[in-house]
Amino acid sequence: MRRLLPAFALLPCLTLAASGLDARLMLGSEARIEATPVSLDPGSPARVRVGALTWLGGVSLRSADPAFGGFSAMRLVGDRFTLVSDGGNVASFRMGGDFRVRDAAFGDIREGPGTGWNKPDRDVESLAFDPASGTTWLGFERDNAIWRYDAALSRAQGSVRPAAMRDWPSNGGPESMVRLRDGRFVVISESGRPGNGKGRIGLLFAGDPVEAPDRGFRFTYVPPAGYDPSDMAELPDGRLLILNRRFAIPALFTARLTLVDPRAIRPDAVVTGREIAAFASPLLHDNFEALAVAREGGDTIVWIAADDNQQPWERSLLLKFRLEP
């Protein structure tokens, strides 16, 4: 019985953590990142294709700092990655073709909903940015809010809780957000459903939602059956790449990528993406939550990041693919 007592003593702490009421951990300025190579198919290292994607490599990111991990949003400018966690921590680093981490820096989203002392106050789930100015928008799930920041994410420039998002679930809000090159924004709820219960509620804002939250319209995105949208990015040709994630026993996390033609997004339209890749056993799969798209020469590069939920059985993965024509 003595060996069971510590487990019972931990139950209140586990309950608090599961409900998101735990105090917020902050990354130390001297944290270090270790990057360990991973394989697309551990049982068949020569495998490089998954649907329309070609595997170019990837790493598992780790740190001795207990606040490291939980990354749910990603920004990529050149070779510099910025990962933002669902606890408001920021890890920024450069990474080249050798997949080695360089020039790492760490920060914190100091301004945002609430006081910032508890994790729900900084539950960042999505990110959009203007590559010309560096201005960055973060989607906060618990508050169903969008905040705008400078390029360094050190100063807030404004915020809004759009009326169209206020009834979204507190744990299923703006999980996916992208700023299109023409200045419009697309936001999709993780679990908010329309009246008929089919699909997920999506919003298209005619411009910066912080400045004009009522200019735009609502539509419905239908993810693959059993999946929830977890992030979104714009391809060079204007199509939207949507990352969809599922949690189920015994596979735990699996993921599917879909393509959406933005011309299909119209007021009250029902939009279904075309599936182009699926991540499930024996392929590498985890809690895929963040997506970024880049160009290397004539190639379209897709980066996927996984949120480890700061649990030992999950990993903070950063994976690189080439999207084939």
C-alpha cells in the first residue's frame, strides 16, 4: 500500500494539469536544445514517400529545461524557426540542411489574455504573420481571441475577441489560422461545429481581424472523418494546406494533410479538402499541430511540428518534406 500512496497523492495535481489550471512554466534564457535525427519509417529507413510528400529529414527536439515543449504554432522566415507553445513560451533558432540547431534564443509571450500566471492565459494554438513587416498574430484557444504583436513577439499591438468566435468551445477554438498573401485571414475552429453538426466552423476575414473583426463571412470546413484541423498554411500557388489530427486508442495520434482551393471558400459554403498524405503506423506519427511552408529553389517545402504536451511518451518533432507536383 505504501507504494500506492504517492500515486494517490498525485491525483489532485494530475487533475489540475489535465484541466489546464496548472501554473505556467517559463523557459529559462539559458536553455539548450538537442536535436536527434528521426526516420520516416523506423522499420524501413529507405522509405521516403508518404502520399504527395517526399521525406527530406527531421529531428526530435529536447531540452533539460522542464518548460521546453508543448509547441503548437510555428513561424519560418528564411532558416529561422520560431516555435510558440500552448503555455506562451517561445523558442527561436536557425536550422540548415544538416538539421543542427544554431543561434537558439528563448522568450515569452508576456502580453496576452488574463494575468499570464496560469497556462490557460497563454494557450496559443495558431500563428499567422506578414512576411513583409514581421507583424505576427496569435490565436488564443481558451479566450477565442486573436492578438497582434511585433515581429519579436515582445509587444502587443492590439487584440480582439470576434463575435463570430465567442461561442466556440473553450478547448476547441482558433486552432488553425493563416494570413493570405492578399491580406485576408482564414481561421478554423478545432471542434466548433455548425448547426447541423457536420464539419468545423471557419471564418474568412476581409483583412486584419484586430482592425475589422466584423468584415468577412462564415463557412464550413469538413476534415477527414474522425479528424480535427490543427493548423493551416498557404502554398505558393494560393491553395491552402490543412493539417488534420486524430487521437484514438490504440494508435494515439495520427494525422492527414488536405488541400483546399481558396476559391471554394465562399459565404456559407461547405468545403472539403483533398487528402494528399496520411501519417499512421508504421510511419512516423505524433501530435502534429504546426505547419509551415517555404520555397527552396523550385521546390515547395512543407514543415510539420509536433506538440509533445510535455509528456515523456510524446516528442517535439520537426519534420521536413517536399511537396511533389
